[in-house]
Amino acid sequence: MRWTSERAWEWYRGLPWLCGFNYVPSTAVNSTAMWQQKTFDLPTIERELSWAQEIGFNCCRVFLQYLVWEADAEGFRQRFAQLLEVVSSRGLRTLPILFDDCAFAGKEPYLGLQDEPIPGIHNSGWTASPGRSRVLDESYWPRLEDYVTDTIGQFARDERILAWDIYNEPGNDDMGVKSLPLLRIAFDWAYEAQPTQPLTTGIWSGNLPEINAALGELCDIVSFHDYFVLEATQKLVEELKGLGRPLLCTEWMRRGHGSHFETHLPYFRSENIGSFFWGLVNGHTQTHFPWGSSPHAPEPQIWFHDLLTSQGEPHNAAEVALIRQQILGIVV
């Protein structure tokens, strides 16, 4: 059953200001590579999340992958538990994502060795979860239900889980409202697992009013994605406040387009809006290149996304200093 707004606020008031990031290990080209047994890179995860701990972050958002669960549910759960332990041991909590319509690679998700990154291309290997064909084929949904109830059920009372993000950007990759039936029923499945953590899915596009309306009815806490200038962010926040629930911005930060740490992070802090920028480390996803970049594009002087290199060096040391100040509540 959906939380009341009173319960949502009671939960939120018990938290520090949430300041975190989206996390894909630098050695993973997509969520399949992140979770498959052969490419699950625990040493890299441990190292990179230690950098996050040093900065002072308290939460992270991670993408799960249905196909890996389908092929090896027990192994997937074990690896997920390992990640939760690494995150928790560094003073952070995890916001896992079960489904995802983003498919930058232009293909269905697949098991086995994943494609190497195409030089110069933003997120060239990223595939969806569970993928277009399974979203549209309702005969497949019993397995998707098993995935949701098994994954949430196993960790329904685990305090290392901050909340559950049921579906990243439903309707992306030209899916539109075709993703709405799965979105709705996935929330039903999730509530059946009786998690102690709240459920959410981010409002991410003004061109999907049906999906946005559904999310206003389904979510325990309201989350949103915003890659625009601060004035646009402030306008969206004022609209979302009308839903009467705590707010998390679960994707943001696009250098060169008005969405910067210095513009947005103090605002999120002042409004007590949870913050998850994209992303902690630069790596095989190549999200330092802009959306729509061309093959073999030259390395950008100013990165599009990402805070740290794969060696742990800041792209811009002033950004890290600002983040630390905001986490400590120092007004700058």
C-alpha cells in the first residue's frame, strides 16, 4: 500500500540531507557488465566508493539488470548484497533501480561479453532493463513480477537500502505511454513485497503527461530528473511541491548547459531536496561526452557529466570543495 504523505515526511525528517550520485563502476559499459559474474568488479567498486566516502557523500543510485537476475538469480542477489555491504561500510545507503527504458546502444539487452565502448560516444553500450520486447509482451510479465518481488523481498527490511527506484525514465527510447502498463503493475508488485523502504520513480519529461500523472499517484516520495538551468529547476520544484511529498532529484548535472554544481547544489541544500548527480566516475560509459556525440569525437575540455577520473582525480577540484562544503552545511 502506498505510504501516506505523513509517513513519507516522517521518514524523510529522520534523514540527513541526502547528497549522492549515480554510480556505474568505471570498468562497466552498462548494467549487464556491472552485475554479471565474470565482469562484476568488486575491487574497483571498493576503490571508487572509498573516494565517495572521502568526499562525504551519504547515498548512491545504482542500476540493476533483469537479464542477469533471470540467468542467475542467486548469484545476482549475492553480488547485490556485496555491493550493499561495500556501500554501507563507507557510510552510504543505496537507491537501486529495477527497470530502465534508456537504450543508448540501440539494441536489446543481452548476456555474455558486452560491446567495447565506441570511442567518442556517450553511453555507447547502454542497454535497457528488461528491454523493449519484454516491456511490450505481457506474457513475459510473470517473470518480471518474480524479479521485482524476489529482489525487493530479499532486501525489504535492509536498512542499507534507502528507497527503491522502480523504473528509470519510463517511456524513453520512443516507448512513450507503452511503458505505462508495466510501470503501474510494477508498483503493485513492489508493494506486495512489503518493503519498509519507500518507492519512487523519477518524473523526467514534460512530454509524457500520462506517465507523470501516474507517478504523482503511485510514488511514496517524489523524484525527478532535471538537466536544465536553475530557473527551470526552480519552476519544476514549485510544481512538484504541490504533490505534498519529499523531493529527490535523482539525475542532474550537465556542464555547459547551466546545470552545474555551483548553480544547483546550494539550491538543493537550501530546499532540502535529495541530490543524485550523474555520475561519480568517468569510465566505459563515456558520459563525459555529450548526448549525441560523434564517433571518435575529441576529448572534451569541459566534461558533460562525471566528477572524478577513473584514477580518482577530480575533473574540477573546486567542485569537490563545494560538495564538501554543502554536505557540511557551510554557506558559500
